[in-house]
Amino acid sequence: MIISASRRTDIPAFYAKWFMNRVREGYVLVPNPYNPKQISRIALNPDVVDCIVFWTKNPAPMLGELDRLGAYNYYFQYTLNPYGPEPENRLPPLQARIETFKRLSEKIGRERVIWRYDPLFTNEKYTVEFHREAFARTAEALKDHTERCMLGFIDHYPHIRRAVGQLNIEPLLPEETEAIAVSFKAFADGYGIRLDTCTVKVDLRRLGIPGGLCVDKQLIERITGYPIAAGKDKNQRAVCNCIESIDIGSYESCLNGCVYCYAIKGNYHSAVSNKRRHDPESPLLIGTPDKLDKDAVIRERPVKSLRDPQFKLM
């Protein structure tokens, strides 16, 4: 089993203590995001967890806790964008996040910290030239601290259109995408960083930029040291190449304050309210079992290691 922690919220930034408590207890309760009365009890024992994929914009609160994960394999998808406080209004300063990136890389290895430049968008402030310069500066700063960059483009989900519209953020023109991709590829190559796109929604293979995997079978096999028998994640969009994983986060609980965020559904106030309901000792990320609806049902979710049974040591 591969654990995603989490596409739905920033666990390292806001819920690190809770996550470590769940590792210690060996299980987590995760409501179905489409039917919160259906709750899965998911084992988190090292014998069934092949790898944990952390998604974050600020893993600083977790850095001091990583030694407690010695029995687990894991890596980080670390989003490091150059935007200011208008679109990302509750993040630490960029330079502080770059330094955190370096510290994390030095602690766990550069192959286990993936830089995400995501989502990419333009307006009158964040122009093509802005992105060229920002990417070059950040790539130079990270050249010894990561092996790969995942490039993502903004999705104009219906529930974020009003918020991004206030910043005059529109879908990229084809010529903008082309210009940005060409320059990014040149800088990435120059610093020895592999550049992939997140999903195949924007196909840049003709420019030497493949569609990558965020939950990456090849990287997980490299980290674990054994083959993984896993297929494409059927719960993700068709344009997503990721292999199957189980997400343990909850929507509307991230406090990073990004106006383009699909996971808070355009409602930061709900995220603040849900954070108040968070108890780091609870098996649920939001709320406690004693406050569940009386007709809520908790079921054990069958899980197992994805280690390929055909693999034999020579």
C-alpha cells in the first residue's frame, strides 16, 4: 500500500503531530469525501505500507520528527512557487522555504525531495519573463538538493474561478506555454534537474518534457529496493499517470491560503473552522470518533503490501 499524505491538505505543515501519532498508533480513520458517514479504518503498519508520499508547501514543522519514521519508506512532493502573498497569502517567505527544502534534502537525500513548480499561471504581474527568471533562480538554488521538478499548470475549476478571476488569472495561451516550457527545460538541463509535467493534460513531449508520475512506481521501487505490483490509480483523473495510493487527508482543512486551491473548494473559512475541530490525538484528521453521527459506519479497509510476489532474491 502507498499512502498519500495528502493531495487534500498539507499534513506536514499543519498536522505533523497528528500524523506521527497515527504512525505510533498504527492506524487512521478516513471518511469518504463524498459520504462522510462511511469511514475507513486503515492500518499504517510498516509491513503493509510500502511508501508514504508527502505533499507540502512547508514541511518545516515535520523536520524534527522524521527520525520517528525510520521503519518507513517515504518521499516528499514539495511545492515551491515564486508567487507573492496575493495568490499564496499564508506561506512563509520564499527564501525561508528554499532553505527548508535544502535542510530536508540534506536530511533524507535529494532523490526523495521532488520540487513542484505548480500551478503555473500568468497575469499582468506573473508574466512569461517573470517565470523564466524565477525558475532560473530557484533551479540554481536547488541544483544540489533535488533531482526532479514537476511542472503543473493551473486548472480553472468552477469553484475557484471567482477567486482567480480577481487576480486576472486566465488559462495560458499556447505561445506562453511553449515559451515557458522551452526556457524551463534549458535551465533544468543546465542544473542537472529532470523536468516532467504533472499529468499529461499539457503534452510537452515534443520539447523533451515527459508526462511524469507524482506517485511514481519507479521512484518507489528505487527507495524500497523491491518491485511494486501496482496499477494506475483509478481514483484520479484520466490525465494523471500516478499509480494507486490511499489518501488519508480531508478536504477543506488546509490553511496555506492559496486562491487557486481545489482542495478547500474556494472556502477558506471552512478550513479555519475545521482546523479548530482538529485534535492531534484523534484517529480522524478532523473531529473525534465520539462526535460522529450515530449512523456513521467504520469499516476496516483491506490493505496489503504491493511488493511484487514474483520477485525473488537471487
